[in-house]
Amino acid sequence: MIIFYILLACISMPQSIAGDLNSLQTHSSNTHENYQLTEFFYHHNQTAISYPQLSGMKDSSKKEKLNKNIKTDALTVLHYYPDGAMTDGLTLDIKHTIKRMDRELLSIQYDGLGNVSGTAHPSNHFYTSTYLLTHGERVKLDQLVTLNEAFSETLKKKSKALSPAMEGYLDGFSNQDLLAKLQTADQLERIGENDQSDVFSYWTKDSLGISIGVSHAQGDHAEFEVLKKEIVPFLKKPIAE
């Protein structure tokens, strides 16, 4: 069946959330339900964060749980600004992209810029969230992939940097050091803490994406993708293409 990614006309809703009026994207899947995704916004002063919400799901309690979790996870970027998120000093613009949606997985990427008046430079934000639609829960990398040094080596040898400037960047890590980073992936709950992780993962139709925090001069984050067929031995559950 065809899954329509629908953007509705602006409507008035609590917490300054409104639908967007941008162009449509269409996704195909063999799902038994016509899941629909509508883009919503959280607005406050100069802060705008877009995130999707599901409809068309027969299980209304699962839909409500997923939508609540998606919105909560999308807004965790505000934790980077505990003192400035609710003031006029913060300018924050975060957009989302649907990286994968099928009968099992919904994988969302968020990226954008944040700037606080008086700081030296804006920050490039990048974070992700992936959900098992069959369970209504967010899942982390280590719940879907066996993380060990062999996986680190495979990622270094088989992945491709999405930015040519970052090609070969992973080779600078030992397998053990890269593994330590990967084991902290997708910990949205730690955003804004001193020991926060800047490693996130996402899934596409045929690949696994890994984002790693880098220096501001390098762009604050760098993304690498590895084809799923290259990591099949490490998958904890089959992930269809």
C-alpha cells in the first residue's frame, strides 16, 4: 500500500502547534494499515521545531503513545538551552526528515541551527529517533544491532561518509574507542547533561546511518551510512528492505 506523508493547512492548536504547508513526500510499504504522517510545529518566540504525528493507525492507544513519544523526543533539543529556551535570546530552527517508514520502523532525523544572543557562533544540531511501530516504543542502536569490535571494524571499512571532507574520519578511532562511542548512541534523555552523547543512529530503506559529534569547525556532527547487507551478521532482528 501507499503511505501518504501529508502536510495539512495551518490550524490552531495548543502550545502553538500548527500544520505546515510545504510539499509532500510519498512512501511505499506493504503495511496492513494506511499510516499517515502530518508535520506539526512547536513554536515559542524565535523557536520552531517540526515533528511528525501519526494517524490512520487502528490501535488508538498505540497511536497516542507513539505521538506523545515522538513529540517529547523532538523537543529534547531544548535541553541544550536550559536557561535560554524560554527567552528572547534563543533562536532555534529544527526541521525533521523521515528517513524510513514501513510496517516495522519509523526513523526520524532532526537537524537545524540554534543560537543564543552573545555567543560566539550558532550550533549545528543533529539528533534522531527510531520507533518500533509494532510496539510503540523508541529503540536505540544497541537494541537492534550487536555492538562489538567486529561491528566497529565493519563500520570503518564499509561505511561511506555523507560529507566527502569526513571520508576516513572513522579510521582515526581504534575499534575499541569507536565501540565505546556506539554504545552510547541514541541517548536522547542525556541531551543537555555534562556527559551527554552526541552519537545517533537512523535507518533508511537499505542502510544504517550513524551520526557522530565532531568539532564546530568540522560542522558539529558527521554522518556515515553502511548498507544493511554489510551488517546482517550483527542484526538482532531481521530488518526488511
